[in-house]
Amino acid sequence: MRTLLTKILLSSGICLLLAGTLLHANDAPKLSRNGMISTFTRAVVSGDNAYVLGPVETITDVIRMGKPVASPDDGAVLIAVYKNRPYPRVALTLADVEAGTPRRSAERNLIYWDVRTRVAKTILRETNTPEMESTIDGIQWLPETPIALVTIVRTNLADGTGQRSLMRVDAAVGTVRRVAGLESTSGVVISPTQPLAYIENEAVEAGDGKPGVPPTLQTYTSQGLGRLIRLDEGIGALEWALDGKSVYATRVIERVEGKRKSRALLTLVNLTTGEVTHPEKLPTAHNSRIKSSPAPKADWAIAPVTTKIRFPGPGGQPQDTTALWIQAAPSLAALTNPNKEVIPVSPAPANNRAFADALLIATNVQVEGYLVRGNTAVILFTRDNSLCAAPVFRLTKSEFEQGLRQRQQDVTISNARQLGLSIIMYTQDYDENYPLPGSGVAKAIEPYTKSSTLFTNPVTGAQGFVYTLTGSTAMVDMAEPATTQLGYLSGPGGRAIIWADGRVTWQDDPPTP
């Protein structure tokens, strides 16, 4: 029988993997809206779709950060973060502080995080020094491209002077390069619909009666810097035209008898050709991409929501915290708390563990962003000085139910194998005798199991293990171990049968008439 035990250990591989994150994800609390806690409650079903919450991932640790800026297709984000650690992943001890151990200089990092691969990369690192401090002043994506324009400001702390640089980030290849220097009054403006931008330079007045420098625009595309366009002096604020390729101003400021006066004058600047005209009215061509394009999240029937909840803390004392949820659209009103009163949360039995109106992602959080691309969404949030991402995957309800059933069946079979192994281990300690039939079998073999949950039905959570061996319990009296059933574990639509030779087979329940 020692050989039998060895074969069972090898067949089970001792690498009995957890059968899917749908059932055993332990990265975040499993708390539904009505307060029940269950490892099975991982999907929100709305309409014909199921939204499955995946494992929460840490993108980066931060001290301070700017708002994550999503790419035009919601496929990636750029985040400006501030870090001030003495060493990577190491904190200074009190002894180090007293000994004067030098701290590492603070850093400004530009983090790129891809929604599809969920991999974070530091693509720009600016280290502050006692003489110079750097800041990331702005992040803007060019529409329809993987390219972002980032403004870096380096300030001389001795005299307060600063140097501004425009950087180009190509997220497709992970490169960063300098585009141009910027004046303190220069601005970078991105087209709302076209892969086009311009650098706006204000007019420079000259003294002693000499002519000044008129205002200019310099275009920028994904290919690089483009033409320099001179504007009329005194031109008013610029707005984008409907085509996303032109800008216009409706007024101009002039000097009349030494006084500045504003008058109506339509100026249209074509950034593609560089032509500056003064038409009587703006082109009225309709741009469908501006007016008719649906919001990228419009076809998703869930949304992230935060509420205040109260839960038992250390010592049983109630604690209040901010909770982040995903929830089905029809239940938004049910979960939203307009009075901001604290919602008490306590464990309660679960009736349907696969589905919920809302799922808790994490507590003590601040939401930073919500991205949707195809059938994958990501909710970005900060907690405990870390930026985290909670992925949500959209499936059809039938796909989810089929996948869930398969996962639950896999868990049932895996648990049954472990129970069979526990029974064999029991026989080694009891002179090669199986447990006596009766209600005490589970208690007898529990010391050989890793968890008492192995005895439960993965679908219902109720007791699912049944010991079926009758007659003699001595192994020497068992003529055909391969055809002798020790017991079974019930699961979704069937049972996992445990045989005396260590095998486990699946048997479907008979169809109901």
C-alpha cells in the first residue's frame, strides 16, 4: 500500500492548483452589497452579460501622483508620480537616521501602464538635487496615436529660474525624446480629434520703438515639428474648428490712440497649410466624430462607485472606511448613498454565490480612473501609498455560467482527490484500515486535509462529502480497489467519485424528468 500512496501523490502532483480565480481569488475582499462574504461572489450579472472581477494588481508605489492620463483608445495610461524612498523597497531605520545615513534624492517618474499586458514601465526618471527640482507639468495624448506630449519643468532652486522642455513619449516602443524647449509663456494644445498639436508662443514686445515679435504657432504631428505660422498681433483666444485641423479667433485687440481696444474679427488658421484668413463666417461642415461618437463606456452596464461602510476592526471595534465597488447599472440608485450616511456591513449567509448586484474591490481607497477597451475594463485606485488596478472582464452570461460550472467541477474533482489522499494517509496510521462507516468519517480524516472546506460542495457551500464504503474496512479484504468506491463529493450537476485505487472520476446527475 506504500506503493499505492506514492502513485497517488505523483498523480496528484502535489501541485493541486487552485481551480480558477472565479472561485479562489483572494486578492480583495469578497463582500457583496448586502454584506455577505463569499469566495464565490466574483461576478456582477447585468442583462445578458457577466462582469468578472479579476485579481487586483499593484502598478507602482507612490508618495504623490498626478491624475492618470488615458490614451485615446483607453489602452494605456501615463502617470506622473513622486517617489522619495531612501533605497528601492527599503526604509531607513532609526539607527540609520541617527547615524546620518544619506537618503536617496526624491524622484519624479513617468510611469507607463498597458491595460492589455498590465505591465508597468518607468519610461522617464527625473532626480531632484539640492540645486535643481524637476516637475512633470502636463501629459497629453495625440488622438489616434500611441504618442503623448509631456512638459518637463526644471527649476534652479538658487535663483528660481526654470527651463521648460517638451518631450515626446512613444508608448508603442517605449521611447522618450526631447522635442523642443518652451518659453515660460508657451502653451501646448492638442486637437480634440486629429493627431495634431501646436505650440503657442505669445507676442514679445520690444522697447525703444523697435518692432516686437508677433505671436506664432508651431504645428506638431506624429512625424515631428511642422511649420511655423505667424499670427496677427493682438489676436484673441483660439478655439478648435469642427474639423480638428484649424483654429479660429473671433476678436482682435488693437491700440487706438494709445489705448487697447477689442473689436470683432474672425481669424481662421489652417494648421495643415499654414494659411491665415479672415472669412465672414466659420465653415459649417458637420464632424460626426465629435457629435455622434458614443462614449467608450456606454455599452458597459456596470460602473465603479464609492461608499462609506463600517466593518468590525481589531478588537471588534467598528471602523469607517471608503469602499470601492463595481455594480450593475440598474442597482446604481440602490447602492449610491446621497446622504453619505455610513452603511453597516457584517457577514451573512450567501444564497447565490456566483452572482451579486455589486462587488467590493477594496477599502480605504481613492478612485483615480476608469478605462474600458473592448471586453476589458480597468479601475485605477490608490491605497496605502500604492497605485492599483482592478481588471474587469466582460463575458456573455451563458459563457460565464459555462465557465463557472467548469471551474466548480474542477474544484470538486481537485478537492475529491485530496480527500481520497487523506483517506489513504489515514490507513497508514491505522494498520491499513479504512475509517469506520458513519457520521464521524469527516472528523477522522480532517487532520490529514489542508482545509475543512474540502468537504463542502463548491456550488452551495453545504456539506458535500459522503462516505460510501461498507463491510470490512481492512485493506487486505479489498479484492478490487479499482472498482471499489470509497465515497463521493457533490458538485455542479454531478459528483466526483473517489475510488480505492486513488482515482477520481466525474459522474453527471441523471437528467430530471
